[in-house]
Amino acid sequence: MDRSISVTRTYSLGNYKNIKFSDTISGIPDELANNTEFMNELRFLQIVGVDKNYFDYVQNAENWHNLNIEDAIATLDSLEKETVASLKETLDKYEIKDLD
């Protein structure tokens, strides 16, 4: 039976505001799931990835929050389009279609 591991971290943004990041890895074969060293390293990699996402968010959010609302929305819209295009490019390599 394949296993999954998850990590969720909640970060304070001050003034009673929090942001939560999660990561789940599913389908881990029993042979690997029963290897404590492997699972610890995989879990550590999840934590590092979540922390990196948090710091990327904080760094970028500073810029977005200093913009007026219209410019912030335009910036986020542009980032969203770039990210979707990048994901589609990756998925196209695996011949996964019809995401529009």
C-alpha cells in the first residue's frame, strides 16, 4: 500500500494575520516509506520547500502591497498567466492536454 506524507506550516504576517503553506507527497512505495532515513530526508525537503515558498511570498508581497490596487491586480494577473503558461508547457511535455 502506497503512503503519503504532508507538511503544513503556518507563518505569522503580524497584526493577527497568518499564511499557511502545505505540501503533500503521495504514492510513496512501501519499500521507501519503511526507510526511515529516506522519509526523514523527504520530509526535510518538504519543509525547505515550504519555507522557500514563504520567503518568496514575503519578498514579492512587499512589492505588491506597495502598489495601488489596480497595479497590484495587474502584477498578480501577469504572474498568474506566466505561471499557467509554464505549467502548460511542462504538462505538454507529458502530453496532457485540454486544460483551457
